[in-house]
Amino acid sequence: MKTANNLLKFKILIATILASTITSQAQITPNQDPIGRKDKSNIISTAASFLLIAPDSRSGALGDAGVATSPDINSQHWNASKYVFAEEKTGISLSYTPWLKNYVDDMSISYLAGFNKFKRNQALGYSLTYFSLGDMTFTDIEGATLKQFNPKEFAIDISYSLKMAENLSGGLTMRYIYSNLTGGITVNNSEETHAGHSVAGDLSIYYKKEFETGNKTHTLSLGANISNIGTKISYTSNNSNFIPTNMKLGAGYKIDMDQYNSLLFTFDLNKLLVPTPPIYDETNDNIIAGKDDDVSVPVGIFQSFGDAPDGFSEELKEISYSMGLEYWYSKTFAGRMGYFTESKEKGGRKYLTFGVGLKLNVFSFDFSYLVTTTSSNPLQNTVRFTLGLNFDKFKK
């Protein structure tokens, strides 16, 4: 069993650093053209992809939607500009996700987040995301053990948000990213590897408007976040890879039906802002569709809107969709459900999510569960746990 676990984790490790060790190229046979090829799968790969995983239970139960939901302690990951609209002044939370638990038993994602509001219209946020791939045994081509190592990645964030108008806020997040997947082993007999480092930032905006109709209160919220705008990561001296620069747009609509019951509907659009791999001829030397993806970060961001080999139709397939529904009773108990979908050619993830939340005077607890709607999906049965602490009520 341990050997099988090591094999699976090794495959995950290779998939994570693949674009950093070889040039990612999509190939077609001579009797196919860029538009008529049979296999149109063209998945965009990046380093430090753990930065895109929903780390908290609330958004995990809403189909990975969170850029335009009501503020909470974990807004740092989704849209830091929401913090200035939070009802509390200070909070901290800890989330834990056993990752791919159907296959391995020692991979996990841990997330620590918190915020502090000050001067009524400003807030500071902070977070730490830690991704552990568990213990792995590295061997040479003959099967001899080279070393025992625990591949890991983490990101440290700090954000500043400002209420720019009564209904509008903006946020800026700075992030340091560390990725050590090989422990310095030598690959290809001579090429040394090393830990990867990157510095990145997020730009976010949030709009919130309340209005009354009859005896009900309605709240419209809009959000946008361009995250992980930063330097490439390199694991060897010869290659570097984009981090997952990402654009998320969303809307939320909350109805307070009475003093006890409320409903929130939310919907997100998500698109990676990194180049799409082009199509090469059979020699792997000439691009016959798409654009060269060996470009700088700024060029890659702008190029990502129009570089798909199949044109605009493929660009649309690079957008994934998240939607969720959240019900609160007496601001104490929450029931949640959501759905996430993306094109089969861009990964094919499709899943339903469910969750519950409980908010007491000081503590809050959230739980989510993921059910895939496709066969043989490694995300099946993913669970998330989040524990929050409200310092304002704790002091009282």
C-alpha cells in the first residue's frame, strides 16, 4: 500500500513541476489541422497550483464561489477588499483539508487566515496556506533509495483594503510563495533542482448595495479579483514556469426574508491569465496554431485573452463556473450547496458540493463535502473543516 501511495504522489509531483522541467507542447499528426484535430484537450499547467484550491469550508460548500459572497474571516483568499464590510472588527480562522484522501493518507492543505478592521474604513488581512504532499521516497533508475523527503509548498499573504465610497471598496494583497518539491535531487543525471520562490500580488474590488422591498432586505454584491500577479517559479537553472495568475468575477444576491431567515445566491466566473500551450507540428519545432507561450509575465497576462489554438471558442472553454446557495437561520445555522464545472478540454472537473455552518457567540464551525459528477475523479469525497474565532465577542 505504501508503494502505491508513493507512486501516486510521485505522479502528482511530476504533474506539478512538468512545465518547469520540459517545454509543454501539444502535438498533432500530419493528417490533422489545428481546428479539426480529434483530441482537443489542451490543459493549461502552472507551478504552485495549490494557490487555486479553495482552502475554506464555506466557499468549498458553495462550489468554490467566494469573490462576491458576504465578508467572512477567509475573504483573504477570495477577495480581500470585502474585509472593510465585515460586521466584526477582528477574527481568525483555521481550515484543514485532507487532500486526495481516497488515494493517500498524508496529503493535506492547511489554511490560517485573519483580519483586523481599523479607522472604520480600512482593514488588514493576513493568511498562511500550507500544502504538504506527505512523505516520499526518491529512488534512482535502479530502485535504490536516494532520500526520504516531504515535498511542500506554502504562501504567506498580507492585504490592505480601503472603503473608497459608501458601497465600494478596493484591496491590495502581497504574497510570498515557496515551493520545494524535490529536496534538491539531481534529475536527468546532471541537472540539479532547487526550491522555487515567487513574489506576487492581488488586486481586488467589491461593491455592496442594500435596498428594501416590502418587509424584506435585499443585498446585491459584485466582486472581482486578479490574483497571483507575480514572478515565474524555477526549479532548475534552465526553465521557469508561470504561477497561476487568475481572474475571478462574481455576483451575489442576498434576501433577508425576516429576522430569522436569509438566502444568498452567488455565481463566479474564473479564468487563468497565463498563456495557452500552442500546437506544434510533428517536429515540435514550428507553431502551427496559437502563440508562443515562452513570454514574460505581463505579455502572458494580456496574451491569455486571445492565444488559444482554436480561437475564441477555445477561449470561452477556459472559463470555469461556480455557483452556490446559502441559507442562514437566525444567523446561527447555515446550510449550503454548490456546483462547479469546467470544459472537458480544460480539465473536465465537475462536482456538487454540500456543507453546514454553525456560528456561536465566540466560535464558528464550517464543514463541506464534495461529490463528483464524473467517473474516476480523484476529488471525490473531499472534505474541509474550518474553525473560526470572533475576538470582539471573546473580549466581551
